[in-house]
Amino acid sequence: MELLSPAGSLPALKAAVDEGADAIYLGLKNDTNARHFAGLNFTDKTMTQGVNYAHDKNRRVHVAVNTFAHPDRSQAWFDAVKKTHDIGADVLIASNIAVLEYAATHYPELELHLSVQAAATNVAAINFFNQFGVQRVVLPRVLSYQQVANLAQDTDIELEVFAFGSLCIMAEGRCYLSSYMTGESPNTVGACSPAKFVRWQETDQGLESRLNDVLIDRFGEGENAGYPTLCKGRFNVEGKISHVLEEPTSLNTLSLLPQLNNIGISALKIEGRQRSPAYTRQVTQTWRRAIDAMKKNPAEFQVQQEWDRCLSNLSEGSQTTLGAYERTWQ
Amino acid sequence: MEFSMGNIQFYWDKESTNDFYQKLADSNVEHVYLGESVCSKRRELRLGDWIEIGSELSKKDKSVVLSSLALLEAKSELATLKKVCLNGELSVEANDFGAVEILSQAKIPFVAGAALNIYNQYDLKILLDRGMQRWVAPVELSRDWLLNVSNGCEELGIKDKFETEVYGYGYLPLAYSARCFTARSENRPKDQCGLCCIKYPEGRKVDSQEGAELFRMNGIQTMSGTIQNLINDLPSMTGLVDIVRMSPHSLEVFDWLDKFQSALVNHSRISLEGFCNGYWHKIEGMKTV
């Protein structure tokens, strides 16, 4: 079971390699990937340096080209595939069928992984994407552990799951809430609730966070004020104000490690290309220790308090959850 | 340009559903979508019931399509999807690539639904080769985007090989989740939801703390807080759009169907207060131009 760490910059990539990530995933500095944020991601030069750094230590680099090609400039997505291949990265992560087909026909030797943005949640969908030669599928965070286990049984294709990080509660790639409110969505511009629409304001009623002028949340004194990702706001349903869609928490599957290993999950993905190199370093270190401990003695595996403490400190609202994995029902 | 009536995305009881389709049988709509696309637990009507309604509507010269589930997680849902796809009578709207796989393997032509991520001409070419006959554009796409897709299709020589449909009227389906938001809003666990969404035939309103209408909860689906209404945009659809979809939230949709059909002839414009149409104009979906 491979540990796959996020890198939003060359220092983050180096930190992940140094702390024992088996592979690192990254994106180019444009809207061909789903973390298209200012100051983030890789140029040709830093990507080359990153690939060399990882390869020197026998680690692999995955490049996410996982937004959807625009009809008037699809070539930018095809160029990103070419670049991934030419720079010598090991894996292309894609979701758009146009991009997958382009990669499959032009660079058949390039290993293809299906991005979570393709939202393949069932065997029939996996079989559909398999025709492009996809070797691994990254599963959306909407599935329960049992559903993941069923899929592992029903398909020969490698499965990768999210192990830690910010939690998306919608089927990824099939959520337009962000463009409904701001005009920009993960699928079209590579960002959810983009930072340029965020505004913070101290008011008599508390600290307010707004996205494109819409009030997302209002925080009292001492409350942890998180980034106004729109699905994590407090809204009003018939007079009751609550986190209607989702609380600001992070996914943490440390306690599921032995089970994920048992059902043959190929890789554990850490979310957070938008986070700092320090985040990547700490999360990678903790998960490396946990995976190594689990592999050494799966039967006796226990989550160490210090791992949990470290991960909680790095989490949204300092809270973690098993998310959909802990559902016992459909 | 023709019109379609989308499938009922909310959970209505059998009687209301039957009343709706009786009214629809006498309406002037050319195309009809039927069936459950949101939640597999909703069983007021079974597949057999939908096919029966569809067959009756076919006799009234409606072109009928069976819609399929958008988010499939459980094995039982996949089994139902197979039955829907292989129903043998009605053509099918695929709302997940799993459905595309089942239909293309069985060599059954299909409609590519709005829940599929199809954003460019190359995507369309791939699906055309696998039996797509009609494309329902993702709801977030603008006129400009469709124009670019259309130009791209012309270059690939596939422009006239399929129909294009857009959501013209109704609450927009914006997201699908593992979580049932309606059950959550009533403090019910999803496995004990009691099918409570049946109490909200037009979804449950989600407002900001300042009273802005943001969303409508519809089970696992999150919809737009206001109705998208592209009646004033019909002239700008010429040459790009073959079918305009009316998505029902109540019987009021039939009045709007009449208004849309008249507007197409009279080129009349109406006030859009309380509606949104931003997506079509390449801005925030919730805004109105």
C-alpha cells in the first residue's frame, strides 16, 4: 500500500520525498488541474527538478491534469499531457475522457490513473474508463468502507482512496455549487470557492465570511473561523441555523489502515496540494510511521495518540471524521 | 426548436405523479423524460410503472426517454441501473458513465444526461462513437461555451450527428452527495430517513443567514435556490439548441411551457424577477441578466 503525498511546490515535494512518501502528486501552473490557485503548482523547470529529486530516491511522480478541457483551447490540456510525458513523470491523473483518450492514443506507455474528479463510484463506470487503459481509479469520498470493499472485490483495477485531508462531501467533479455562486467551478477553472471571491468582515454580530457577497458564516468570539468553502457554511432552514450541508472537518482514516490494507487498496492519498510544505512534511511523516507500524504487525496495529494529535492540528476546525467510510448503510 | 419535460427530480407520491402525467399527455410538449434519477430508495413508482406511463405517452406521439440514477454506490443500485438500461421499450438517459458502459456494450443508442461531465467536442466524439444520440449540456455551461463546442464539432465533422438539449426552466441540479441533506435537516440518519423528502415536493429551502435563497435540498441532491428561466434567451439559442428542457417542480411548469412556446413565436420578453439565468450569460448561475 503506497503513500501518495500532495505537493503544491518544489519544497513540498522535497519534504514529501524526505519523509518517505512513495509517490508525490502535483499539477502544472495553469487551469488544467483542480488546485489552480495563485502561487501554487509547478513550472516546467520546477517540475523537472521535482521529478529528478523524486527519481533519485526511487519515488514516483503523478501529475494531475484533472479538469475538463475547454472547447476553444483543448490543446492546453493535450499539451499538459505531452509535458507530463516529456518531463518523465510516472503517472498522469486525468478525469476528462478527451484527455484520457488523447493520452491513451499518443502516449500509450504513460501510466494512467482516473482522477477522483471523474466520480467513478461503481464497477460499470470503472469498466467504462478502463477502455482508455486506466490502471488505477481514485475513489470519490462518497463511498462507505463496505462499498469500497465491494468494489475491491469486483474489479481487478487498482484502487486508491483518500486517507486524510479536507473532506469533499459531494461526488467530486459533479458539483456546481461553486459556479452557481461565483461563476467558477472546479471543473471549469480548477478551484472551488475561489479565494478572490472571499471577504472577511468584523461586524457587531461577529466575524463574517463571505463568498461573492453571500454570507457563508458568522463566527462568535472564540469560534474557529475556517475558509468559506461554500458547502461548509452555516445556513438557515426554516429558522434553524446550522451546518446544513457539512461541518468544517477533515477526513482521517488512520483507524481504518489495517482494513484498507486487507482489502487490497493500492494507495492512500493525502489531500492538500494547496497547503504548505510544513503540512506536507508533517502529514507524510505521520502516515509513513502509521503505515510502517501497520505493515510490521497488522493484527496489533493501534493508532498512536501523537499521530492523531498531529493530524488534528493540521485539520480544518481541528476536527477529524471517518466521513462516508464509517457508514454501515447505503 | 422543440421542448422536453424533464423527469420529476423531487419525490412525489404516486397520485400526484399520475396526475402530472395525465396533464402532460394533453400538453404540447414533444419530448418526455421519466423515472428516478436522484435516490434509489424512492419507490412510489417502480420501473414497471414508469414504463407503463411511458408507453401511454408514446401513444400520444411523445418521444419518451427513461432517466437513470446519477449517483450509483451500492450493488443493488447497479442491478437496477442494468434493468433500466436494458428495459427494451424506452430509450435511456445516461446520468453516470456506468450507464454509458451498459448501454454501449449492449449497442443501445442513448441520451447523454446533464450529470455526465461532457465539456468539449472531443468528449462528444467519443460518446457519439458509442451510441450517443443527444447531449444534455451540463447546467453550468454558458451560451459561449456551447458555441465553442458547436464550432469544435463542426471542425470534427460531427455537428449534425446529435441533438443538443439545455435546461431552460426549473431548479437546477447542482450536486450529488452520499449524504441525504433532507434527512439531515430533520435530524434523521440516512438509513432511517423515513423517505421524508416526500414532504417537500419542491425541495427544502436553504437560505443564507441574511435571507438570500441559496439552495434547495432534494435528498442527496443540492439544487439551485431559485428557478432558472431562460425564456428571454430563446432567440440566442437558435442554431445551438435543439431541445429546451422544462424541469418540473409543480403543475405550474405547464403554464411556463405555454409561455416558452408562445415566446418562441412572438419573441416576447417577460420580467424575470425571482428567477436566475446567469449560467447562460457566462456569470454566476444564481444571478439574473
